Amino acid sequence: MHKPVVAIIGRPNVGKSSLFNRLISRRLAIVEDVPGVTRDRLYAEVEWSGREFILIDTGGYEEASADSMTGRIREQLSFGIEEADAIIFLTDGRQGILPDDRIIAQKLRESGKPVLLVVNKIDNTGMFNLVYDFYELGLGEPLPVSSLHGINTGDLLDEILQMLPLQSDQEALPNAVKVAIIGRPNVGKSSIMNSLLGRERVIVSDIPGTTRDAIDSYFTYNGREFLLIDTAGMRRRARVESDVEYYSVVRALRAIDRADICLIIIDAVEGLTEQDKKIAGYAAQKAKSAVIVVNKWDLVQEEIPKWSRTTAKDLSQEIYTLIRSELSFYSFAPIVIASAKTGRGMEGLLNKVAEVYDKGGQRVTTAALNKVLHDALVEHPPAHFKGRRLKLYYATQPQVHPPTILIYVNDTVLLHFSYKRYLENRLRNAFDFEGTPLRIIFKKRD
């Protein structure tokens, strides 16, 4: 599902970070009573009444020169307005309306985006009369809240849901296999996409961050429908220097949410980095099927001296070993050595994607599942725990994408994580769930 984005915008020290922490129900943003503490934007997923959205905490807005810290914070307001599907304009009820509030209100009116005017620091009912002055901003009825005490935050979440779009891009192309091309900046994501499409759909550049938005391309291949989603590269927070790059991260995360399969692109020259692992980890956390693509192999071959005993085969084996070791949570994902420039590995990449998608959609009969589990139990019974032993009664598969196996047992407390891993390996070997996560749920039988 496409997750809409909600940005909290306001001048410094009105309580944006406190409200952000309150709405996500955990302390993530740094809260200090000093203007300008929030410099980088923070984001988190919020679920309310069965719906989800991405919430962004932005730095405060105030008039300043463009090259100053407050000037750069001011610039992000423009990007926040541009990226957001809905905006929370947060003000301070105790301080009243200040000149910066009027400037922000004018920009929000010009944007045409849905805006919810929220007056913070209304900590008791005796302060409600402070809200009336904010009608002057011309942004509708102001909602009084207290991020410190949680007053009216439930109503605030209800109002947010009213502003968000209901449609889903999943419904627009129900038969297409949605593939997100993800990775760090400058690993060749756009080149991979162009090679798969066979035409210059996306601008390709050696400058990291050239692709700023997620770009969709719909096409058919061998009778199958595909939707390729190219995304801007995701960097570590310490290296996200421009606001455009930051919001491209949000777009990339949304692309992963939309996708059925992720092509995780790794630079063969630079090798596997910590950021590669974080990006892959987010896709794994979302239970996305994956194909790992090691790109720029042509550059690796150019670097091998003719006199060296090292061969490309040796290096590819080293990369396989490294990826399997460092991305153990994707040990089931196929690895493709490729070069978007020369076309190596690209011809069969879409076939591999289609194959992985089909395996994620396969349904195993209850009889076949229970036979595999019975054989696994006989060959390697679970250990005793406090005089008791785990019993597997029966299993069934209620869901696909990802395949979900429900196993009824006598007591889930008796299940050791190593035995769960053993059963998963047996199921993978029996039914070939290559490239797709396998969700196994153990439930105590009443």
C-alpha cells in the first residue's frame, strides 16, 4: 500500500518533536526547550484506526539568510510542503500568533495542500480561550492539543485520517509485479532500470542523488506485466546534507512498501557497506521478496591485472560468501552478478524476478505440509524443556506473498528459536521458496 506522508510544520519551539513522540507512542525525537534542536527530519510509521501513514518531524521555520543553520531549516519547510500529502501546522497557544506563523500560514494557503491548524500547549480546559485568536490565520478551525499531557491527540489522529487520500496505487495495476529498485546513491539503479526497459526512461548520471523521486515504469515482458519503481539512493542520516535527499529517502521507503519484490543493488567495486545492510534490512522487515544484484561487474574485471592469479570467478565467489554472511536475513535471496553497462546478467533478471514472485504466491496443500513436518519431527525431535516436549499437531497455509504457515502446537513456550529455524529450512528445501520470506506462526491449540 502507498503510505501517505504527514508533515509537522511550524516555527521553532512550538512542540513539534513532543507532538511527534506523542503520536508515534515512543520517544524518538530529541526534545529540548531550545529553538532549532531538530535539524534533520525524523520520520516514523503511525497506525491509527486500521490505517497507516508516515509522520515527519521537521525543523522549525524562521526568517534567516539561506546559508545559515536557520536558513537551511527554513528551506526544508518548502520540501516538507511539497512532499507531504497532509500538513499539521503546529502553533504555540501560550505565545499566540507571531510573524513567522503568518508567513507559514501564507505559504500553506498557497500550497493547496490539506492543512490542519493545531494549537499546542493547551494543557487544561481553562486555556481553551487562547485558541480563538488563531482563527485569524485563515486555515479553518484550530484544534487545541497538549503534546505534553496527550490532550486531544486522539482527535488529532482522527482529523489526520480525514485529510488523507483513500485510494491505493495497488488497485490501479492489480496484475502487475511491482518491483522496487533500491540501494545507496550511485550504485547504478537508474542504469539497471534503463537496461531492463531497453530504453532511456530515467536520466542516468554519475552524480549521486540524480534521481530525486520514485519513478514508475509499466511494461510487459514475456506476457507478464511489471511495474518498475526506480528510487533515489538512501544515505546514512549523517550524510543527508540536502533536504531534497532527505525526502527522497521517504519516497524510497514508500516504494519498498508498495513493491512485491525488491531488487537490492550493491556496488561490486565498493562492496557491501553498512548502509546496504540497513536498506536490505528495511525490505526484510517488511517481508518483501528480494533479488540481490551486484552491479558494475565490468569495472571489477577491468581492475584485475593480467598477471594476477586472481580471477573474476574467485572474486564473485568472495562476494557470494560475504553477502550470505552479512545479509543472513536474506540467505534465501538469489544473487545475480550483473553489469548494466555491458548487459551482463540483465537478460535473465526479469525472469528471475517473475520466478521469485511465483514462488511467493505458491500454495502448499495441507497434506504436503504435514508430511514434511512429520518427517522433520521424526528425524530430529525437539529437545525436552522442564520435562516436557514440543508437539506439532498440524499445519496449514492461510496466506501467500509472503507464504504464511500456521502450525498448531501443544505449547509455544516449548519452542526454541533453533528448532523454528530447523523447521523453516526443511520447508524451504521441500517447497523451494527461493527469494521470498517464509512466515511461520506457531499457535497453541485450545
